Amino acid sequence: MKQGGTLSDVLGLIKSVEKQKRDYVAPQAAIRMTLDPQHEPMLQLIQHPDAPSEAVAGPAFGLRTRAHRQLAGELQIPQSFYDRLLAEEPELLKATVNTLILQRPEEKRMVRTVGDRVRAVLSSRYRPLDNYDLAEAVLPLLTADGVRIESVGLTEDRFYLKAVSDRVQGEVKVGDIVSAGLSISNSEVGAGSLRVEPFLFRLICSNGAIRNEAKMRKYHVGRRAEEGDNFELLSDETRRADDKAFFLKVRDGVKAAFDAAFFQAGLNEMRRAAGQHIEIAPAAVVELLQDQLREEERGRVLEAYIQGGDNSVYGVANAVTLASQAVEDYDRATELERLGGALIDGSVKLLE
């Protein structure tokens, strides 16, 4: 399993974000792109944008990469063109963005910031489900007897927490012991849903495959945030009151992922995959996965498959998840763990 940071370090980062974050809801008329003295683009919020004589410049923020991409997408600016203007013609980018913003002045946006940077530009229907609240809801369950935190990751876009129970175990083959696990992931910036997914952890090599059967998947969509002609700071108190019941459901999903009967169903899938033998050459097997693997990953998977000596679908899945440990990007490593689970349950087929 891919290792990220330590639990204490990642929780420290999450707490730091929690203290610095601010969410603003505004019509597009209240949003402008400006340039700082170094000609770096910023987003500025404007009070009373429809009354120029009363207009007041509000806070301005630099933009992270994802915020730039989201802004380009919302305004339907081709990404390659946006990136070229960003790198070569910031004045023209500013003029283009502001012209397109004012073509739909009443379109509502949520601008998520942390410190002096915009981390996301989203629809006003986006429902913030934040990492701090998620960790607060699930960590008491995951520090229970017999459950250990196996890996924690915090990337630019997502938070991950993976835990394993030593109380719920079974053998795929003699000596090949698998434990019930859980993968929790979330994005605060519109890069995916909040997921609670069962995880099968192979003790012999610390591999993990995410089962394609989520116990919970919550998309960040809620009631449209309302505002007048000005931007408003979204209240954490109001949001947390709305989210309290939801995070109780998350806790239920966490408990269900360690259910013995549910684990047994996943173990049976592994056993079935272990019995599906593959007759073709290892290189041809990896070729079958060319659409799922990046070029630099194929060699790692091939090497792991050959060294594993298990010419079965289960062996291929283990090769993929073992190769994920060498991937630097935690987001991508988790995608490969999901691919391993998809091979085991047959949603990605190697054999007809």
C-alpha cells in the first residue's frame, strides 16, 4: 500500500487548512480577475458591483492550479488557450476572463480560499464536506481495538485515510492472509466525491485492493447558496449544523465496511480470481491493460507479475497493487488500488 505522511503530520495540515479557509458565495458580477505587481493573476471580490459609484474592492487572492482550471472550465475557455495566456499574456487573460464573467453576471459561484490563495471556483450548489469534519467523525471508530491506520495521504486535491482490521481476516490460499480494510477519500476542491470504500489488505506484501462496491459515495451537491448583489462569507456554524446528520451516516458506512459477512463476499471474489488461470505470456497480459496503465507503469506491473509467479487474475491484480507502491502521486496510487479491485471483481476483464 502506498504510504503518504504520518497521521499526526496530515492531521496537522488539515487543522491548518481549517483555521485558514474562507468560503465566499458571489454572483459572477462580484468577481474580477486582477494582476498583482508581478503580473500574477488574482481573483478579487467586489461589493456592490451593480452600483459603480458605491462599488468597493474586497479581498483579492492568488489562484492555485485547480482554481485556474475550474475558472477556464466555467467560462468555457479552452484549457490550452487559457494556459498560454497565463504563461505569456496575463493582461489578455485578465481581459478575456472579465469579459466572459460579465456575460453571465448573475451566475452564482462559490470561491473557496485558504490563506491568500483561491483553491477552488465552484458552483453555488457545491456542498462543502471538509476533511476536518470527516476526520473528526471517523477517527474515533478507526482507533478502536483491532483497527489500525495503515496509510494517510493529503494531496493538493484529496484527503485519504486507509485502515485495516486484524479481527476480520481470511485466507485466499494457504498462507495468503487478507484482512478487511477501509479506504476513505474526500476532496474539498471539487476533484471527486466523498467515498467510503471497502479495502482488502494482503498481509504477505502489504498490498491493498479497493473493492468496487462503495459503502457510501456522497457527491458535493446541496442546496443552492443564496446571496444578494454582494459576496458573502459562508458560515461554518450553519454548514456544520446541516452536515451533522450526514457524518453520522458516514460512521455507519465505516462500520459496515468491517462487517464479517461483507468481507467474506470480497474474500470469495479473491478466491475466484485466484482460480482464473491465464495462459498467455506476461507481456501480453500487461498489453491487455494498456488503457488502464500509464506507459511508465507497465514495466513495473510486468516485473511484479513475473516475480510474483502467479499466472491468474488474482496474480495480475496483486502485480498492479504492488506496482502502485512505487508511484509518487498518492492520487494515482489509489487509482491503481481501485484497478486491482476491479480486476478481482471482474468489472475490468482479462478473460472472456
